[in-house]
Amino acid sequence: MPRINLLPWRDLERKRKRQEFMFAAVGAIVVALLVGLLLRFQYDAQISHQNDRNQYLQSQIEILDHQIAEILDLEQQRKRLSDRIEVIQKLQSSRPEAVHLFDQLVRLLPDGIYLTSVKQTDRRIQIKGVAESSTRVSAFMRNIDGSEWLKDPSLEIIETKGGSDVGSSFVLYANQVAAQPSADKSKIKTSNKTAAVLSVAQGGTT
């Protein structure tokens, strides 16, 4: 006995197409989810890799910062050593200058003048003393002006205290010359006046 389908064929076709659409939609959603998960995994892997690179770079930066700090510390140590060497060289070079300075003071000192204080600041020399008269001070300044180790004498003050037999106390300044004298100059001779100036300098030089 033959079957007879009593349902309208259009409804069956519509239902079939609706099912196909649902399957297609579900499949698209599943594919989209899979693609999204794959992209998420890929992005996570890239982010993790970039974080590892950033951490490596940060560690290298810290190492470089430590090395830079060590270099700066070495530079400071080098500068301190260089400054010390420079000071030592200046002291060594100034040793003969001090001897020449005291010798010149003795040689340039006229009769009738004695010194009470000699003070040196860098190359500026302060000379204090007592003279029998102002002409003695003028002669002393002329001698300084003609010296090869001292120059630019300038009188700061001269005054007479007490009676005329006391003399005039004076304060004058001069600059020490840094240039070395020629080799054929005569050797320095120590005299009684040199000993007197050295004793004064020990008490007044700073």
C-alpha cells in the first residue's frame, strides 16, 4: 500500500533549510571560537615572549647601570689621584722656589730694615717689618722690583709708633715669580740674615 505524505512540501522544505541554517550558524560560531582561541593563544605566547625580552633587557640595563656606577667611581678615584699628583708636583716644584724666596729676601733687604713676618698665599707674599725710615722701605721696594724672583711690590701701610728711635712699621706685598732662573746663576749662600728670615718665616708663614 503506497504512503501518502499529507504535509505540505513547502513546510518540509522550509524546515530543512532552517535546520541547515542552524547547523551552518553553529558551525560558524564554533569555527569563530576556535579561531579566537588560537589567536588568543598566539597573542599570549607573543606577550609572554615580549615579557621575557623585557625582563632580559631590564636585567641587562641593571648590569649596565652597575657598570656605569663603577666607571663613575673609578673616574672620581682617578680625578682624586690626579689632584693629589698635581698637588705633590706643585709642592715639589715649590720647594726650590721657597729657598730662592728666602734667599732673595735676604739679598734684597737693605740695611736699617728687619722683617717681623712673611706670609705667602699662593704666589702673593705679605711682608711685615720695621724700617729706620721710609727711604729704606722705598729702597727695599726698588730692590724687589729688580729681582728675578719677586715682582710688583706694593706698599699697603707705613706708620711710626712711639719715639723716633723705634722706626716705622710697614706692610707691603709682592708677587713670587714662577719662572726658573738660568743655570749659570751663582749658588745660594746662607748668611746670618737668612737664618733670621727663616726663623721669622717659621713663626709667621701660613
